[in-house]
Amino acid sequence: MKKYDPASNIQDLLQFGEFGDVNPSITDSATYTFMEAKTMVDTFHGEQEGCFLYSRHWNPSNKYLADALAAMEGTESAWVTASGMSAITTAILQLCNTGDHIVSSITTYGGTFAFLANYLKKFNIEVSFVDITNTEKVEQSIRQNTKLIYTESVTNPMLQVSDLPALSDIARKHGVKLLVDNTFTPMIIRPAALGADIVLYSLTKFVNGKNDCVAGAICADKSFVEAISDVNSGSAMLLGPILDPLRSSSIHKNLHTLHIRMQQHSKNGMYLAERFRETGLRVIYPGLPEHPQHKLMKKLMHPDFGFGGMIAIDFGTSQKAAELMEKMQEEGVGYLAVSLGYFKTLFSNSGKSTSSEVPGEVQKEMGLSEGLIRFSVGLDHDIERSWQKIFHCLKITGAI
């Protein structure tokens, strides 16, 4: 795979503020004025590029962030939304109509699973959930009315690695779109270069990295971004999941440190994964050679940014998981909290939290143990010190 440099792509953008500011200006306005009536009409119909009409449609601050994300992903365009879920739902609802069908990874974020399995029933849109690592099963699940294949680059919370080139080949063969949520692996994996038609993000997580806002993104070709922002039929324009310009500006600034943060998340993640493994625990981490898709991950990833900061470990029961998480928080390892990509380590029992929308029988089908803890490893400077705290917690709670 041809090496790309997402950090340099962002760095090379010249995005001056209104008065030559080194940080792009924050446009704190809901609506925009025009010197000529015709320009307003043309802008309303998408025929006047570079002009802004109303912030639900576009605004300069969001455009700055969207352009930077497109540069990072290597897509023609991007659109930023008020949450990761609004990015996912906007893209899917733009592509699917009543009576359509979707093939999705069975292992996916709980909110996404609930939208696909429950909410889309309102529109008589059916979803087939499959083991995304079984590409034969994926292809067998495609029907005449299938519109898209949906997956995550690295699935939540089981950390399976999707074979994006193979899935892309299947999608092209059957004339469907491949949608990929890349929230766990920004800069590490670039889905668009591997055949994804649309790349989705919860910017709340690693991209922003501060857990101080909720946001999402859709990275795609120009025609799709124009379609979702169309004033007559665009799901983004008509459903209105717009990101606030102030938040957009803060995420944009944080984007410039993403490459440094991902390197440290990955460094710490690998260190802890190896240490956990030494204790005899069942560890799921794509960087370990025994991970089923380790070789695939090495093939897909950018080598400069490591295997990511997400680890999953099976402690058998939810009671054991709860005891350990409470003790780790007490000892200052990190926080018992949902979400990920924060500068502190976060841990949660997936089956009881971020995957709780997934029915128990489906959790068992995907191999999700009731005692699985998902770790989002932080930016700790002395990761050995952090490990000693964790090891103490493992011993005192009887986890090892």
C-alpha cells in the first residue's frame, strides 16, 4: 500500500483567518448577508461556491474543519456534524429508502446497532448482521435491494480488523457502497485509500481528544457531500445535525496534534497489552501477533502511528470487571467512564455500557463476554508506573 502522510496533509493547508489570523476566524453567525440578490439565489441552489447562506447549510468555521478532515482522509470533501451518530445516520438515510437492505458487521458500537436493528424498522429497511471478518458470508448476505455494507475499521468492542480492500471488492462487484466508521483508528488506517466510499467519525473521541464536546464527520467525494447538503433533498440539510462553529474551531486546532497523540496512545497501548498478556489474561489487541487479524492490520495500517490505543480484556464476569474498574479508578489508573480517546485512560464494561443496546443473545453470538473491559489507553508519560498501579489492582481484586 502506498504510504501517505495525513499529518503533513493537514500541516500543508493554508487556512488563514479573516484578518490573517494564524488560527482561522470563528464565524459566530447563523446567517450571512449578500451584496446582490442574485448571489443569494445562486448560493441557495448550490451554484455559488465560496459563499455562505445559513449555518445549518454551511458556515466558514465548519468548512475549515471539513477541509482539514478531507485532507487527512484523502477524500474530495467532508461534512461535520453535531455527533458521531448524526454522521452515521445522515449518511445511511441519504443512501437508503423504504424497502432497502443493509449488510452490517454484527460487532459494532451499541448506538449504531440500535439504529440499524431498531430505528430503521420505521422505514422498512432491513439489516443483515454478519461476522465482518467472514467476507464470504458478507457477500452471501447481499440481496438485490442491498444499498450498502457497513463496518468499522476496528470493531467496537471486540477489536476485529475489517478487511477493507476485500469488502470494497465485494461492494464494487454488487454495485453497493462501503461505509466505514474509522473512529478507533484515525491516521492509523485510511479507509478511503482502501476502497471505502464514505468514512465516518465520532470526532468526540481520538480526533478531538479532550472529551469536551460531541461531534462527528462524514468524509466522501464531492458529489455525496453536495447531496447531503442539498436544500431540497439532503439529509444533513433537512435533518439539521449541524456542528456549532465554536466547537468546530476547537476541534480544528486539536486536529494538528492528532498525529503525536495517536503515536503515544499506540505506544502505551502496546506496552499494556504485552504486560496484560504476560499475566495470562485473555487480551484482545491488534498489535499482538496472536490477534486473528494481526497480519491484516500490519498490511492496512500506517506504520508511523502504531496499532492504536484500544485494548479489550475478558475478566469472566461483570462482577469481577466492576470490582477491578472501581479499584483502578480508586488507585488513579484512570476513570470508570464510557467514551475513548481521552488523555487519561478510560475503562468500561462494554456489555453493560456502550454495547448494552445489543441484546444478550447477540452479544454471545459476537463473542462478547459479560466480563469484557474495554480500555482506552491514555497519554501517560510513564506507562510502567501506570502498569504497576494496574498490576496492584489485578492482584488485590483477585483478577490474576
